[in-house]
Amino acid sequence: MPENQQRLMGNTPEPKTPIANRVWSGAKLALWRSKVAWDITVRQAADIVQRCRHAEGCDGGADENAPCLDSCPDREIRMSALVVLNAARQFAPPSASKLANQPYTAPSREFFADVVAELAACQAELETLRGTVVTAPPENETPKLKEKT
Ligand SMILES: [Zn+2]
């Protein structure tokens, strides 16, 4: 039996990927931001659809799924807004709670050790740069401009 099928049947455990806490938090934050953005998109697109003008006898004003008549003045705008609206509904995460509302876990000592080590490396790099960057002109070169005597 193929491995995928074995996994679906629960015979072999699902492979897992360990992920750093700060990366996981970043992913959750990105999901929450995406949710907020999609919610705004749904509201605005629905608003545009609501404001579209329709020709006499068009069902589009009352029913979102009804197609517009050819004579509707805002037919194209409504179709574009419906595309945005449906994309927002389809791709918005079903739920994404704000990170601040979730239980807080303090960063580990290893995380702080990593940050401190990175800072030390940056400091060393800065010292190297300060040591090698020459701001004074080369000594053996004679000045090009000379005053007449
Ligand atoms: Zn219409």
C-alpha cells in the first residue's frame, strides 16, 4: 500500500515539522492580518455590489446570484465587485484570533542567547568595518590642485 494511503488510514503517523516559536507566532500574526484584510474586503466589495444601479426588471439588485441584464448601467462594476467578494469569502481564513488575545509564552533562554550572539556578531562586524574603512586620502598621492607661487 502506498505511504500516503497508509497515512490516511492512520497506520503511519503524519510527518511533523518542528518550527521555532517566533516563526510560529509570525505565521499566526500573518494569518490574523490576512483575516482582518479579507474581512475589510468583504465589507467593501459587498458595499459596492449594493450601490450598483440596475435597469428596470433586473433581479441583480435583490439577488446576488442573479445575472445582470445587458442594459444595467453598473453591470461591469458589479461583476468585478462580485469576483472580489467571492474571492474574499473563499480565501479568508475561517478563524484567526489576534495574537495578543492568546496565552503568552515568554521567549526561551535559547532565544535570548541567539539574539545576544547575533548582536555580538554584529558588534564584531562593525568593529571590523570601522578598522578597515579608510576615510583619509592615500599618503603617497600628491595633491592635484596646487596654488601658484
Ligand atoms: Zn442589474
